[in-house]
Amino acid sequence: MLVLEVLIAEPRPITARQIHAELLNQGEPIGLTTVYRAVSSLVDAGLVHAFTQAGEATYRVCGTARHHHLICRSCGLVLEQTAEPRTDGFEVEAVYGVCAPCAQRALPEQQRDQPHRPQKRP
Ligand SMILES: [Zn+2]
Ligand SMILES: [Zn+2]
């Protein structure tokens, strides 16, 4: 279950090639084909969810509760969202956006870390 261990250690989805490189780093003499096979059986078992980033399949260990994904377009962070969204019958699989740290980074200096104050009505 070495492939699973690499995936658990990584909060963002990674490709089979990245898993392979990490295992070689750790001194595991494993073939890329073996990694692909291990990953697809983990996906079949429902332990790992598959994503697509820049046209490449990526993988992430997910919880077993029914959920959809919030995916940051900027850094690739994936959050699991278990709350049912209001979707008029649409089966939501993923919501794309920008995570809080990335949104902060995108702001000009003086606008950072200021609490949002609701506007008072006259
Ligand atoms: Zn998931
Ligand atoms: Zn982000």
C-alpha cells in the first residue's frame, strides 16, 4: 500500500508520475505501470478520487462521506464539501474557484487581512 501512503501524505491531487517519482525518491524500486495499476484499483475501491488538471489525471485520497469537491484553479487545492448544495436537481461533482490563501495573495497589499464589514443601510 505504498502508493496509498504517498497519496495520504499529499493534500493536493497528484499524477501517477509524481507518485512514481516520490516512491523512487524513497528508494522503492517500483515501476510506473505498477503505480498506474495500484492507483486505478484504489479509485475502483473508492478510496481515491480522480481529477483532471491541465489535461492530466491526478489523484487524491478522499473521505468516505458523500461529497463534492471545491477545487482551487490557482493552486489545485481540493476541499471536500459534504453539505448538499442547492442545485435544482443537478448532481454537483466539483465547484471551481479560488481558495482563501490564493484570494488573499491576489489582493493588493493594503486590502489584505481586513475583516469584511457589512455595509450599513441608512
Ligand atoms: Zn473526493
Ligand atoms: Zn489556492
